Amino acid sequence: MNVQDLGTYVENTWCPGCTNFGLLAAVKKAIVDLVNEGYDFSRFVISSGIGCHAKIYDYLGTNGFYSIHGRVPPTITGMKLANPELKVIGFAGDGDAYAEGLEHLIHAARFNADITMVIHNNQIFALTTGQPTPVTEQGTVTKATPFGNPYYPLNPLALMLEAGATFVAREYALDMVNLSNTLKEAVKHRGFSFVEVLQPCITFHDSREFLKERMYRVQPMSLEDALKVAREWNYDRREDARVPVGIFYRSEKPTLEEQLDVKVWHRVHPRREVGVEELWAPFI
């Protein structure tokens, strides 16, 4: 299998030069590598929310379907519970995941569902042409905040660590090698994997130069140390800011599926093979 096998016929409508292209390439590379290592491609399934990030569903030739704004975590948790053999990956934007979807993200981490959440974080609502999200820097002038964003940014990595996520990482969309490697580790991890991807919007929030000068790599560490490092950067534009990237933390504990013993459930309630025609029949 190669990355060309994951292409689709859909015309790509991301802005020319969008950093999402780097993220898409890294995701394709990660899936291809995993399949070539022996993972069953038919077991990969994806879902995405609403926003520029969500178009990745159209450009990635895997099984899956669109979710709605903020609801990717429960959607892919349901997929995993219905079929524990799946390798489930969800994609969400920072507006999608950290605003409307924050409660779902927190509880998916708390449950330790065996799913992977990939957050395209450009610190702006880009599809709707530039409004602040929960991680937009305080003072940022946008269409919705002409006098400057009055709110302090959320720190999602610290929040995910506190919520109980067992794999927490941050990468940069244009560092495709490290991003691809981290995505592979996230998918292999047994439990809730959270990968935030710093994905600058070159049209409405171009932070490429700021990030490039301040990023440095970290290795997995204790929960206490991971929290300290996660708090080193609070999504601001301070001149002395340091932006850690890499895998911050990983640990093992029982997953949601193990706690619910879904294999026993499926033995008691055998899975039915349902054709598409049968699914659509009530709506025709």
C-alpha cells in the first residue's frame, strides 16, 4: 500500500498553501505505515466535525462519515463500542473541539475510550472567515472582536492531562515526519489518544514564523512534569514564549471498552450484517 491509494476523486478546496495539506500528508503516511506493519486497512474508520479541518474526510480514502459540530468524540466512541476491532480516528478543529465539543472531549478522555482525536488547531474559526475560538490569543482583533479578543485562552493540553487522557501530544502541521510518527504512536496506543496539531491558518491567523522560532521537542514524562511543561505556553504571543511539541505523556489503564466488557455484550447480542438497502428502506 502507498499514499496514492488513499487519494480520492474530490477536488481539494483548502486555500492554496494551507497547512492542512501537511497534516493530510502526515495522516496518509501514518496509515500506510501502519498497514504495511500488518494493521488491517479495512478496520480503519474516521469521522470529522464541521470546519476547514472537516474536509479531510473528503480527501482521505478510508471508511467513515461526517459528524456534526463538536460531536466527533461521541461519534467515534460509538463506532468503537459497536465494533471494538476498529481503529478509529476523529478529526476536529479548535473551534469544533474546544467550544461546542469541549464537554464531549473531556468525557472521552475521562472514559479512556480507545479512540484517537486529532485536533487541527489554527486558533481561529477559519471556515467562517475569522472569529475567535477558545484558544485565540487575548487581544486578537477579528471580525467578531474589533476591539480585541477580551478572553484568556484555554490550555487544552493541561485540560486533557487533568481529564485523564492516557496519551497526550502536540505536533506542528508542517513537520510531517514527526507528526506522522506521533500519529502512528497515537493509533497504536490502547486508550484515549489526544494529538493537537498546531496548524496555522495562513489567511486569517498566520502564526508560522512565531511558532517556528519557539518550538522545541519533548519526550514522554510523568503526569506532574507533563502538566508543568504543558503550562509553559498558554497560546499567547509573548516574545519569550517557548512552545513544547512531541509526546508529553502516555500511560496504561483499562479502556472504556474493557470496563464495559463489550465482547460479552456482543456475544449476548450478536452483530447483524445489514446491507445498505436495508438501512435506507425506512427513508424511501
